[in-house]
Amino acid sequence: MEQRNVDRRSFLNNLGVTVGAAAAATAIPAMKPASAQTPAAPKGKIPDAPLRLGHMTFLTGPAAVLGEPSLKGHLLAAEEINAQGGILGKRKIETITADEAAGTDANVKELRRMKLSEKIDLFTGVISSGNTPALGPVAEELGALTIFVDGCTDFLWDKAVPNPKFAFRITNIQSADGVTCALAAAQTWPQVKRIAHIHPDYSYGRNAFDHFNIAFSKLVPGTEVVSEGWPKLGTTDFTAHITKAMSSNPDLIVSSVWGGDYVAMYKQALRYGMFNSAKFASTIAFGVAPHAIGKDHPEGVIAGVHANYYFTFPPGNRWPANQRFVEKYYKRWNEYPNFQSDGAYHTLYMYKTAVEKANKLTGGWPEEEAIINQLEGMYFETAAGDLYIRPDNHQGYKDAVTGFSKNVAEYPFQILDPARMITIPIRNITAPPRWPKPGSGHNDPTATYNWIKETWPQVA
Amino acid sequence: MSLHAASPRARLGGLVVGLTCAVAIAPPSARADHAVSYFPSFYPHEIRIETLDPEGAAREFINKNNPLHVYVGTAPRFSGQIPEHLKSAESLKSLITVSVNPQSSRLQNREARCHAIEQAAAALRAPPDVVMHPYPITPYHADYLGHADRLPPGKATRQPTAAPVPTFRAGADTSLLSPQAPVQATDWDVSLDETSVSALLTDAGIGFNDWPAPRWTKEGWFQAYQLLRPALSQASDREQADELFERLAHNEFRDRTEQLNLERELLAALLVSCERAVVGYRLRREFYTDDFSDGIENISVDSQSGLNSAVFVRTVKLKDFLWNGSLRIGIDPRPTAAWNPIAGFTDAAGRLVWSIVGDNAFLPVPYNSRWVQNRAEIRTTDESGIRRSVRVPDDALMPQSMTGKFAPVGPGHGAMAKVLYRMSASNFSDGSVMEPADLLYPFALAFRWSAGGQNAATYDPEIAAATRLMRERLRGVKLVRVEETARTIADQTFTYRSPIIEVYLDNLTFDEQEDALIAPPWSSVPWHVLALMEVAVERGIAAFSRSEAERRHLPWLDLLRDPAQLKALRALIKEFAQTGYRPAALELLVGPEAAKARWQLLDQFVEANDHLLVTNGPYRLKAWSPDTFVFEVVREFTYPVGLGTFNGFADPARALIRAMERAGDLVLVSADAEFAVKQQRDHRLVRAPLQPDTLRGTLQPIRPESHYVIIGQDGRVAAVGGLVRQPDNRFAVSLPTTLQPGVYTLFAAIFLDGNTINPAIGRIELRNGGTIGKAGRTGDARDEERKP
């Protein structure tokens, strides 16, 4: 393909990348958040049988650090809705929980049990991308209306469920992680040439590596990967990877190490002065709970939030929906929400809105088909900004967020710098509808990777 | 896999392969994101144990650079106020007894002795950590509810009378005495003593090392027997107590009501002669830092060993890390017991070390007297839940006494119980792969070192005591097959192999878990290290136990800290690597070449690590000095127990009974739940009505276990049972129709998630005019309604 010479600043502007305190969610026609709306009287006769919802998330194991916020968000929304009499004022929510740590096979069985025995009306939750590609086809087979809170792998829609009817997903797609990080780094540090990588040696790390590189190389010409470190699962001593990266004399070190591994890595890196020797960008440093990262974490690094929601974004009450959500969540749980909390909470309100809209059209409790029709193409206000459900792949799209680490007096943990938030409209960094999937004309890791490779200009 | 070949070797042939196989397969896909569903081992990636005196611990808690996280065993000695960031946990440390001098001329009759004990108790001054409690079973024993009537409320502190206070023995623990209490070196009346629960259990042959412990280890009746039985002077009293004890130990009772009556009779038999009595207990108060950044959380406190427990190290988490981080533990005093898993690790430091590096089949539940599955899973069989004898397969194996050699049981043998285990195998730290010989060899060692008495070349009384129950009841063991399971983590799949083993026992019980605890086919130490220790003892290099070491004037066997022993052990390893030595008991299970390979691995291990503490536990010894021991986490995915497995034991909920009332044939109990709610890096305690949807801090529903005991005026237990949750969220006792007319007291408690520590017990008096089951809900309700 012939390379076009486009100015980087122009291209980033074209993508809609914004930075600073003024950054705000994409402009969408003003709408009232569902949680703040007083629903109109429902049309027709509404049964008062409880609405049975299944929420599967990690309640045990390391991923419980993500699972608990998900359940908290879900429960908060359910409590609020029930306090108003339930959906359509009649049907209160009863939640059946399941521990996602049971394993993929057990989770599939549990979804079947929930649908066939417990007769659930909606299946929600799921954190792991190891599980959504297994559960999605089963949801389709069972005709179980499903809204995944996470499990963000591109593979779900690229391969596992290419033409979904019953399955939806509210989180941003995984490829956005690496691309968002790349855009933030390119905009902030366009002078970097030598890049060292430290990624966990499994598919998430490879996904982040691939998507960062393809996007960054388009935006910053002449870059070179000077070091690759692939810590094995279970690594506790990152010294070899840190020193290897540092000895390659990089301008920028990129990492997608997460959770307790990231904490161990950054504390070890502090001892080696790694953050003083090169710029640092992470896809997911702040991607667990807000309180997870201590104040000894280096300031001024790109501290990704999994290209998703962050509780202080946008700062200064520019998005009242978020301020309300954070206040309610904090009042209920005495802690701040993460992107799982946001996703699980708004999943219920999105469903509630779809039911109410369908009720207006059809009266009574709407058929599942009618609810799905409302979900497809829905624009919906969430704490993370406006969410759009793409009709073709049932994927939720909201602006990706990242930013720079900073200590502030108001919080006993480190947060994203309120003055330097970066936001990117997700649709501008994700493959468009009907873009060829892997195995259909290309064998790149994801459709988005191929789309970036094929269509993004090489900036000058 | 069928195991019906002719010889044990042939039978095991298909199994004499590694039982652990973790294969990572990484397909080039993007099917997984960052969330990892399983992480092997537990939170800290390093545990550092340091010996610190209480003053040193107080200083290290406020060390700015590297603060102490937890101090195990006792309280630090603070020079001023206790720092605000510190929290403490309480557990039962010791029982305080008054023993009557059998030579005291003043105390030759029972009444005088009983009175002297009362007077002695009244002469005690109780510091804040001592609770006056004139009964051996305390709120820190799981069986406390069954004895709740024995300690009437408000009667714990006895008032002195005008009668003269007995003289106390000088040299005993007199620190609890008021200054006015008379003390004499000779011609004393009573001795005041304090016995730690850990010492009591050690004396009872329970080591908390590689051997399984009896299920009743933490129960009050068992500890009371160990503590009070030695003071009984009359043969008839001893015989009665022994008979009751044996009936309990052998499950010779029809039901729970009879069991409880036996336990109460045992206590009465131990106390009737007033020769020794428990007058109180001391609580252990252990401190840890709760600092926002540098503190620890997810704390599980054992009712009797406090923070020195296997489950504590498997739940504790540094707040500044989602997982990983270096946990700094202080302990006092310095370790004195030898470190060998057969009859060592017997002091506080040793127990802590073993709980870190060892990995027993079952672990004690912190807040009751049950055990939780760790490396063993009990499988249901056709015989499960049925109390009838079973045939022992001809080809099941039994170790022979003296030699330990395994031989087929042969035809015509039966057993009262069969337990089917699924064991979670994993590699040992020297790289050796777990094999059937590793699972079976502890049986051989137990039989070999427990027969023949002191004159035998292979005998150790502490091994005999620790394994008595297992040897008495084991009737056969059979390897059935090896199962494979796959675990997918991110885009990698790990395959684990688990041996399925049948164990046959002569044990009568209603409780399948109790059967499973008697002889789990498991060892946290490989057969070659066990065999090495045996040879070392046989060749006079050392002795397994402290008592044998003293008797034979030998060093106490230590795998680490005695350079002379280590040198001798290394020489043995070199020798065995040449000869392919394997003990006679294993000749049919292990070939010479496989044995050589084991010794070579061990040789490499000791060369690299300079110690022989080879285990398959969640942590490994990394470095040590006389006062510091550092352990590193096992994050290899071959280790099958993962982060969060035991989190349900941290910060347990507790029930508080609000009210009890009778409604006809029902007694209704209203209760609140007190539970910790996790918030950011902290917890707050919340009290709320106990409802089905009340969630703990882990967002798991609270599972109540409710129990009642009905006791008649004659002190006999008339009925025991469980309560049923009502639609209005109260708990109901449905009074048994078999209850005879009379006056009774009903005691009820609700153990949230099984938490029996310091329970709130409700009581109500019942007058049954014979109308139960006849009068309906309004029936014979002339009871005194009481709140607890």
C-alpha cells in the first residue's frame, strides 16, 4: 500500500484524541441518565413476578479484585431499581451469583443451569476473556439474553460469535488497550525512537504488544523495538526484565503487566531507577481498583485503565452522570468504583431502559426480541460517557480513557492527573463494521490490527 | 486404570510415573485478557520470620523503612501508647489450673479440696488477658455450647469467704496471685499452674508436623482429659475417665445427644474428685499493622493458635500489593525445636515454619474444630453415609509392623469404613515428581518406628504416639487410578494428575470427614527424604524426637541448622546416589534406577541450597541465619492450591442473638450478624439483621449453622439439633415430641459460616407439661422469655 504522509498532530486530531482537564466524553445529543429518570407509567399489564438475573463474576482467586467491584456495581443498581418498585415499577430484581473462578467448563454448565433451571431473564457479568468466547455461543444456543460486563477479547466477535443475536458486551474491546496506550504515548512523547517492552507471557501481553506497536509505528516513524521482556505467569522477580529493558537504553518502556505483578514490578523498578531512565507507559497500571496503587508509584507515567472508565474522569463535574455514580457507589460501598463497577451498574440500567422503551412500543412485559431491538444501536448515558451498542456486533463503544499518574492530597492512593486526562473516541480506533475478521483475507491478530495496518497513514 | 496384576509392583506399574504433570500449551490466539483466574500459592511472594523480643517487636512496628507486619505468639512491649495503626487478635493461649497437693493433710477429703480450689481461685488477681472461668471448656473451644449450663452467667468470679486461703506452692506460676496469698516451698496446699494449649497438645502426641492430627484436637473435652486426667489419684476415677474417653475416641455412641452426654460425663469424672480444676484461661493477644499502605489484611485468626496457623499464612495479604510483597513476621522466643517433619517443628517457631513450607492433606479450620481439605478431596462412594462394614479388596496393601513392608491384605478381610481420596499431587522442591511411593511411605514409616518398644532399633515413642490412631484403625490402602484434570489460565492449559486412593479403616462414625482425617495417604515430604532421616537415626547420627535424643544422648534430627548433621546427611546422600538405596518397604514400588535419580536430585538440591527441607508446600526456604528465616513463594503452576482458596476464613462473621421466645412447640430465635465489610484497604464492622441475603465483605452470602441443646434439671442432655430458618428470618427450634414432661433449659447459638469463637448463646427455660406435639403453636408456653 502506498504510504501517505500525514502530519501526526492532524491525524491525532482526526482521531479525536483530546488531552487535558477539558477533555470530556464525546458529544452526543443531551440525554438524561437512566438512573436519574423517573420512568413513565408502563403500558399494559406488567406481571409482578421477580426478574431473575444471573451475575457471574470472580468471587475468589486473584481476579476477585475485578469481580467484587463488578458485583458491587450490579447490586447497587439492583437495589436502586428495586427501591423504585422494580423494572416497569413491578418486577423486582433477584440476583443469582456464580463464581467465575470455577473454570470455563463449569461456567458453561452454570449458564445452562441458570437459564434452564433457574429461568433467568438476563445473564450478566463475566470478567475473563477466557470465558466470554465459551459462554457467548452457549448464550446464543440457549437464547439467553446476555450482557457481558467484561471479557473484552476481540476474539468474541471476530470468531466465537460473529453474528450475535442474544449476546452483548458493554466493555471496550481489548485491542483498544494497546492502541490507546500507543496514541497517548505518541501524542505525549513523539520524540521517542527506542522502545523496550515488558509484557506478561500470555495472550493479553501479546495483544497489547501487537496493538501498541502497529499503532505507534504508524504515528511515530523510525521507531525501533530494542528489547522484549516476557515475564512468565507467576513471576515475582522482575529484575532480569527490568535490567534488560534498561540496558537497551530505551526512550520508552511499555508494559501490560497487571495487578499484583505490576505492583511488584514497579516497586522493583523503583529500586533500579527505571522510571528515571526512560519514559514509561502502561496499558493497565491503574486498571484494577482505584485504591490499589500506592503513593510510591512513579508520577507522570502513562497509567492505563484498560482503555475504559476512570472514576475521576472527567474532572470538575463536567459529567454529572459520573459524579452521581461515584457518590452513590461510595455511599454504598465506602470505596471508589472501577470500570467493572461502571460496566455492571450500567448493564442493568441499559437493560431497564431497553425494557421501558420496548414497553412503550408493545405494552406489557416485552418479548425478548423487542428488548434486543432496543439494545441494538442504543445510545446510552453511562458514568464513562455515552455508550453506543453497535447493532452488527453488539459491542459497546465508549470513549477510551488513559492518563498520567499523580499524587493528590484528596486521596490516600495515586490517581490519574485530573489536568492531563486523555480520551479517544473508541470507534475511531476500532475496526469498522464488516471489516474482515482474522482468517478472512488476513491472519493478523485482530480485525482492528489489520484495519490499522491497512488504513492508517504513516505519519511524517 | 485397573490394578489387578499379581505383585504390588505390577499392580502399581501403571502408577509408577509422575503424578504431577503440568503442561503449558500456548495457542497463538487472543482469547484471554489480563484477568488470571488462578494463581498458585498465596499472597506474599516472600515471608521473612525474625526472632524479636517484645521490646524489639514494638520498635520494629514503627520502623519507617521496613515495618514489622505481624508479631506472633505474644504481645509486643510498648514503651508508651500502642500506635494507632496496630490492631490485635485474640485467641486461647493457656488454661490456668489449681492442683491440690495430695500430701496436704488439710485436704484429704473431697469437700475440703473443692473448697480449697474455690478459695484459691478467689485469691487470684486477673490481669486483662486472663479470664476467670472455672471450667475446662472455654468460649474458644468449639464444643462450648454443649457445656453452656456448666458456667452460669455471672458466676465466673468467685468471692472469697472467711475461710483461710490455702497456701500456694512456691516455684509454680505465682504471678497471678494477689500479694496477700500465702506461698510456701513445702507443706503447700495447692499449686497454681498455667499450661499452654500447644504444650498440652504436644504432650498428647500431636505435633502439627507431617502426621495427621485427630479431628478432636481442638475440642474442649479432649484437652480437658489431657490436662486433668494425670491428677486423678484414685484408680476408679481414672478408669471411669479412661472408659469415657475411649468411648468418645471410638465413637461408641448412638447419636449426638449421647455423644454430648458422654463428653459431659467425662468432664464430670475429671472434676469430681477436686484434685485439679481449671480456674481460668489466658488469651493470647497478637498485634499486626493495619496501616493504609504498609499494613496487612485478610486476617484469619485460629481460636487456639492465633496467628501461628497454616490458614493465616494462606490468607494474609499485604495491603500495598494485590498479591506478592514481602511479609515480615516477628516471633518470640527463638526456635529451639529441631526442624524435621517426623518429630520436630514442635515449638512455636517450628510450627509456623512447617505451616509455611509443609502442606498437610487437611488444615485446621481457624474458627471451629473441623478441618478443611487442602491437598485431599474426599470423594463420595457407594458406602458413603452408611454405617456398615465393607470388604477390603484382596490387593489392598497394608504395612507390616516392625518392617513397614507393604503386603497385600489378602482375602477375607473387612473394615468398618472406606474413604475414597483424590489427592492433589505436585512436585517437591528438589524437583522430584510425586509418585505413589511418596503417598504410601509415611504408613510404612509409622508402622516401622512404632513397634518393638524402647529396646528396638527402630522405635520412637513420639512417632508411636503421633501415629497411634492411624495404626490402630488402618486396614488397607489401595491405589485405584490417576485422574487428569486441565486448568486453563489465560491462553495456557495446565494438566494435573491426581491419584485416587481408597483407604480402609476400622472406625465407627457418623462423620465421613472424621474417617478421612485418620489416615490420609499423603506426605508433604518425599519418600527419599523420609528414608534419609530413618537411616540417619538408625546409624546414630541423630534421633527423630526430643525425648529419644535425650534418652540416647544424640542430637535432635535437624535438616538444616546443625552443620555436623548436615555433613553426615550429605555423605549418606552421596552413598545412596551410588547404590540406588531404597528402603525395604519400597522395594516393590521403587526400582534402583528411580531411587538413584531421586538421590541425585537431592544431592543437587542440597548442593544448591545447603539444607534438606524438601517439601511440596506453598513456600520454600530461601535463606536463613540463626535469627531470620526467609521463604519464597512457589508460583509454579504445578502447585495446585491457589490464591484466595482459604479467604472465606478471614474476618469471619459472628451472630448476636437478639431475642428468644417460645411459641407453642417452637422456640424462635432472632439474631443479628456482625461482619466485616471490606472497603478500599480497610474493613469496618457492621451489625445488621441476619437475613438470607446478608453478604460478608467478600460478597458471599453468610451461611448460618444453628444448634440447640436442651438440658434437663438432672443435668442430662435431653436433645440436640439444628434450627430452621423461618420466612420472617427468625430461626426456629421445633421442640422434640420425645421430650418428657419436666423443666428444661434450652441453649441456642448460631455459628455464622461455622464460626464458633466466643459465641453468643441464648437460653430459655422450658416447662413441658407433656403437650409438645399436641397443643399446636399456642401450647404450653409458660416459659420465661429471656434475652441472652
